[in-house]
Amino acid sequence: MIYRLLKVELYKIFSRPRSYIGFVAIAILVFIFQLALYVDGKTYLTFLIQQLESNFTIEGNILNGYLITYIILQTLIVQMPLMVALVTGDLLSGEASAGTMRLLATKPISRASIITAKLIGGSFYTLLLVIWLGGLALGFGLWIFKPGDLMVLSTDHISIIPAAECLWRFFAACVIAFISLSVVTTFSMMLSAFSDNSIVPIVTTMAVIIIFTIVGTLDVPLFNNIKPFLFTTHMIVWQKLFQDPLPVSKIINSIVIMFAYIITFLSITYYRFIKKDILS
Amino acid sequence: METVIELNKISKSFGAFKAVDELSLEVYKGDVFGFLGPNGAGKSTTMRMMLSLIKPSSGSIKIFGKELNTHRNEIMRQIGCIIEKPDFYLYMSAEKNLLLFSKLSGVSISKNKIQEVIELVGLKGREKDKVKTYSHGMKQRLGIAQTLIHDPALIILDEPTTGLDPQGIIDIREMILRLKNEMGKTIILSSHILSEIELVANRMVIINRGKQVAQGEVTQLLSTQDLILSVEVEDGKTALQKLNGYKKEKFSSLENNTLKFSLSKNEIPELVSELNKAGIKIYGITYRRALEEYFLKLTHQYN
């Protein structure tokens, strides 16, 4: 039955125009980025490395497909939670506000199965978004700008990732981005289980992410103590995959914390939805 | 008689508000069972409990002889329902909606069966249209189609004629009778309109403030042996004096020159004749069955 339910869920997700907003937005943004960097990338790069050039000699194809992909991912992954929440925040509450939850919940399927199917459906959608972003950025980046060593500038160091190592790191980055976005998926689903209105979970998810992100960037001692516990702090851990040497323990720590969030959000969602009186 | 539904002292509270209060009832196989009550009486809450949308605060529900709590999926496979209003995925066609819900009904359903049900409810030719283009009446028909798609033994319809035009109401009523007479379905039907229940149901329960008021055969509950006769006269007080205690035990009230009597249908001619003899001018006589009168009062309280 869960397979049938999942098929139905995926059909519903992909029958709705709003599900394609994310894909279209990503395609447009990737195109704009690549066009801008193709036309004016050298000026942009010169601006970025002007201080370095006074001390180092930089040779080779710096403005390559991997750098373009890295820049795109760094910029767009911040916007991804909105695109994810737009669909996943609506999974339970959307059915409630439309009145279809009444019908769904009278079918010979358990409520746990309903959530499981929606979770898998929502996760599949999130995964497709990540693959779409990673695939478009990397595919067009390598096609237009060709491969090369990836130079990553941080505030306190420069990492040079050999071209041969870039592909697996981007793949791993997409996997971690998927885990990060799964935190958003489960968080918005949890809110969705409490609401009969689809706007509330979507807006609340975004508001929480914005607040947590701001708290995470403010260098205030009070906030420094809570930063390690905010899921947004760990959602950008994919960037650590482009450091050399690889900070494995930090990456694993963040992944564990994100999974803890996912499990917590899911447990609350299951508990709430199974116990809930369907009054809508 | 085989019992299909058995509610045993079920109650449901929402905070301090008791929506359903120790309600017990039995529905038998082949019944069209009317669930009657004014708005807010607890009809929908009870129906939602029967469909496990709401968990009772106390009491037990047995359907097809099995506890709903422990055999939910097995029971739900044999139930089709419309609760409140039929809502569907508006961005899909009626046919797609039916296909989708049939997949979740636990039995395999052919495309022919879907076409058959679409035809039965009179939506042939519009099945490919998106539901967002449907009128309320069409959605209601689609709702009925959805309840029938998996050939359930029990059909639960919560106010299925709400918002329909007169022809739509007649169509739904005829469909309910066909489901009972030709297909042998057991049907539970809620309404706040007594005449609607009377026209299709053989048994009924009346609830008010979550409590049972009456339950039994419709013909018995709405018997003409127990009428409220209203006689409009020129001057009520004078008429009462002139009657001089006649049928005193049957007299119930005087409201705006209308005398009300509780009596049976065959007592009416005698009363009219007595009023004539006493020289009381009669401007009108109407009667309602006692339960009808009671229900009307209940409804007025809430409107």
C-alpha cells in the first residue's frame, strides 16, 4: 500500500504548477550566473584575487567549470529552503485546507503511511531539486568553462583542490546539501502537521531559517553559545568539503546534528498527525 | 437483523465543550439510517468518529461486528463516505481524482468500473474536465461516485444535499433509494431537515447537544397517532371558554389566537365539529406530527 500511496503522492506533487517554480527559478538563475561569468568573469575574478596577485603568481584556467559551480552553489543553496518549503510545507496542511485530508484519512491506510509517503515524496522532490541545481551548474559549467583546479578563498586561507578531486567533492556536497534540505523538509512537514492552512508552515519555515541565519552570522557572545545548536549553522557544512585538508570530524559532527534534527522533527510530525482529530 | 454499526456510549469533548454525550445507536444491514439534528447537534462529529477521523473521548464503536480501534483498515475497505462537502484535487480531472482515490481504497478497480460510476452519477462527458470547473452539484455527484467506486457495503453521507438546487436534491434522494433498493447498501445519512430524512430513511436517530432525543423506525417516530393540531380562531381566550373543558387533557397551549392540541389524526373531525357547535370561527387548521413539532422548535432555537 505504501508504494501505491507514494505513487499517488508523487503524482500529486508533480501535477501542481507550484512544484515547478523551484526548477524554473534554478534554471534561470544558473543561466544568468553562467552568462554573466562568461561575459564578464575575468573582471570579476580579477576583483576577487587582486590582493593575492600582489604576493602570488596565479597561472592556469582559474575561471573554470568547477569554480563557476562552486560560486553558483554557494549563492543558490541559501535560496533552496524557500523552494523546498513551498512544496513540503504544503504536504499535510495543503490537504487539510483543501478538505482532501478528510477523504484521504478515511481510506484503509494508516496515518503513519500517509506521512511516510508524503515524507518520501517530499524528499524525492528535494533530491530532484538538488540534482537539478548541481547538474545544471556543473554540466553547463564544465561544458562552457572547461575543467581546472578549484581555488577556494576563505577569510583565513586559500584551498586549491586539484581538478581530479573536484567531481567527488561536488557529489558529496550535493549529498550533504540534500541532508541539509531534509532538515527543512521535515521541519516544514512538522509545522504542516500542526496547521490546517498551507501558508503558515511555509512562511514560518522561512522566518525560522532567516532568524537562525541572522543569529548565526552575528558575532555576539550570547549567540555564540547557541550557534552550534542551530540547524542553519550545520546546513552550510557542504562548504567544508572544499577545504584542504578535509575537516572530516567537523563534517561528521554537523551531519549527526542534522540527522538528530530530522529525527526529532519527524517524531513530532508522526506523533501529532497520528493523534490529531481531523476537523478540517 | 445483522448489525452493521454499533455505537456504545460514545462521547467526544473538545476542551470543556461536550460535542457528543454518551450516544448509543445501532444501524442494521440494509437500513437507510437518518441522522437528524439541528446545526451543531453533533452529527458530523459522530460521523467523523465512525470514520476514525476523530477519536472518541470515551465509548466504543463496532462496525461489521469489529472494533473500529483495532480493525480500522479492514473496516474502512468496506465504507464509502462524504463528510461535510466533497473536496477533491481541483487541479485534476474528475476521472483522475477517482482513479487516485480508488488506488487507495484497498481493492483493484478497473477503468471500466470508473466509467460505470461516472455514468451512474450523471457526469458522463465531463469526466475529463478539471474539478475546479465543476459546480457544487457536480462535485456532490463526484463525491457520490467516489463513495461507490470500491463497491462498499456501507455508505456514510454527511448532509449530501447541502447547497444543491431542488433538482439536485431530488437526484441525490433517488440515488440513495437506488443504492438501497437495487444494490442493497446500508446507508447512513445526516441532515438537519426532517422531511429529507423522512423521504428516504427507514430508521433514524435525532440528536441534540450531542445527546440522543429519539431513535427508532421513521414510520413509528413520525406516526400520525401523535399529532400537534393548530387551530387558528378569532379569539383564543373566548374559544377556550366556549369549549368549556372539552378535550382539556388534549389541549396543550394558546399562542396568538392559535389553540394547540395533542391528539391523533382520527380525533380531528370530532374536535372540529365541537368547535363548530360552540360557534367558534375557525380561520385555519394545520397539523404537525409531534416529533416534527419538537424538531422544529429545536431548529428554531439554533437559528
